[in-house]
Amino acid sequence: MFNEVKTHELTIDVVVFTIKDNKLQVLITRRNKEPFKGRWAIPGGYIRLSETLDDAAARILKEKTDVDDIYLEQLYTFGDPLRYPNARVVTCAYFALVKAEDVEHIFTREQGEDVAWHNVYSLPEMAFDHKKIIEYSLYRTRERLEYFPISYKLLKDKFTLTELQRTYELILNKPLDKRNFRKKILSGTMLIETDEYTKSGSKRPAKLYMFDPDLIKSKKGLMFV
């Protein structure tokens, strides 16, 4: 039975997605203390009295993973009274999409708390309601993919149509018809065709594209920018 408590705590949890090893992956940490010692969790912690929510999110991500200088967007506030054992803890979740090469310095903390990327579609046993938070973050990412090319945050500046399609497939978790995808994506105004190709090798060189920078700039403040 849940025990009523008089205090309320506010925490920050941060969901970070990337594409690594041809998988959509999420950044998680292994807890080294109770509750849920040994389970995996989203990087998170308590907010300080002197901090704004945004400042707390940036600090906590840096402390837990040594990741910084990425844009974090406020996602949702999770306040189920039973989400935290024997305490009343409300968490404000943040999330972001990042290029894998921008966070290559993920490491294991000296205090024994592991930091790792994990396939978002085969999560280990998670602490608290963190699986729910990750799933909601994925839902929001898919929702926005319908009307804005947020995939630009996961791709290199210049990419092939095959790489772009694969990014969509990993986010949506389903295969897409190549012909239909290319017809739809090229009929819009989001892409700019460059005069560059992938370097020749065992495969035929492929045309490189980039997202229209004016389109990205016009959405500043509304999307992962």
C-alpha cells in the first residue's frame, strides 16, 4: 500500500536518441544505488533550488554522461503518485536527437554507474517509469516526422537517399517502399540536390543531398534546432 508523504520532489530525466550501428538507440545509465539498484535508467537527477529546468537538464546530462552542448527540448511532466517508491516525485522529461559522432565520448563513470547506448526496441529492465518515458519520446519523434524533417539531427550534413530512408525506417520501426519514399521526398521542398557523390568503391557512387538550411532556420525554436 502506498504511504502518504508530506514532501514533494522535482526531478529531471533526459531521453537522448541517436542512430548507431544501424539501430535507433537511446542513452541509458545503470543505477548504482536503491531504489532499483542495478537496473537501467534515463540520465536524471534532482533539480537545485537555484536552477531553471533547462539549466538542470543540461547539468544532469553532463554529470551523468559527460554529454553537453546539445539542444534539449522539454517533453512532458510525469507525475503518477506511484512512479517512485515511498516518495512523491514528479519528473520533467527532456529529449533530443543527436548525431552519433557528436557524442562519441560516452564513458563509464568512476563511481560504477555504466553509461551506454541501447536499442530502443529491445530495452533492458528499466527503473521507475522510464520505459514509458522513452516510449512517449519515440511517439513524439514519430509524430513530428510527419510534418518536419527532424531526421536532419541524426544524419550527416550531406547524405544519400538510402541513408535518409533508413533513418525514417528506424524511427518508424517498419520498412518503406523505396520508390514511393523517393517520389514523396523528392516532390517536396525540404531537400537540396548537391553535385557531389559518395566516394567510389565496391558500390556505385550515390548522389548526395542536404536539407534546405532556410527550412531548418524557419523552424528554429519549434524543433530540434
